[in-house]
Amino acid sequence: MAQPKIKANGDDATKNNNGTATVFVGCKLPHGLICELGVGTTGHRFVKLMGGRTNKLLGIGVTRAPADFMTRWLKDNKDLDFVKSKQIWLADSEDDVIAGGVAILGMQTGFEALDGGQVPKDIEVDSDHLKKMGVSVKGVA
């Protein structure tokens, strides 16, 4: 049985950015990101990247943005951990962005929810205090 085609309705960030050539940007960060160039100058420009919460199936956001802007932004921010680990990437089409998202489907971003039901092994728990508060935590006597 063939997989249904996934259509990402990416946000168009080319408006008001004077970009000519465009590129599709994939973003694995759940909250997205505001990318800025020229902060504090008259040439200040920004692009708001859609985040992973916009496509919960794949956990990626798709944004259409000016190619010159995004290429420069990625070059200027190449030392950021989420840029190094390719949690933000460029592609020529939405299908290519989605293919990139599928390739990193299991990647951890560092923004995953904590498991509140388990006590880490390296933390000492004050069981008496928890009992007085009426709190029950798995693994706590």
C-alpha cells in the first residue's frame, strides 16, 4: 500500500524581505526560530521559521524564505549547536524538506519533555518529606 503524500503548507517568509530567489527551510526545533540579520541597523531583516509543532506527524516546520538571507544566516550562525546538528536545513522544494525531516525523524532536539514520573538515579530523594506532602513518585519507597 502506497504512503499518502504529505503536503506541508509552509509559511511564506519572502514577503517584506525583498528576496528574489527563494528556498524552503526545514526546522526541527519545536518552537521554531526567529532568524535575524543586521540587528540595530537600517538593513535589519528577519525570518520567522515555523517549528516542529506545526507538523506533529514529522515534527518539523516548513518555511519559504529568501535564499540569500537564509544562506547568509546559516553561514553567520554555523557554530550554533542546532545548526551544526542540521536541525535547520535548506531545500529547493517542500518535498525535499520533508525528505530531510524524515531522515532525522528520531533526532533529539534537547527540548523534549522531561519524564516527571521517574527520579534520576543521581538524586537523593527525601521520602519522608514527599509522604508528608502526599506526593507519590515511582521508585520512591
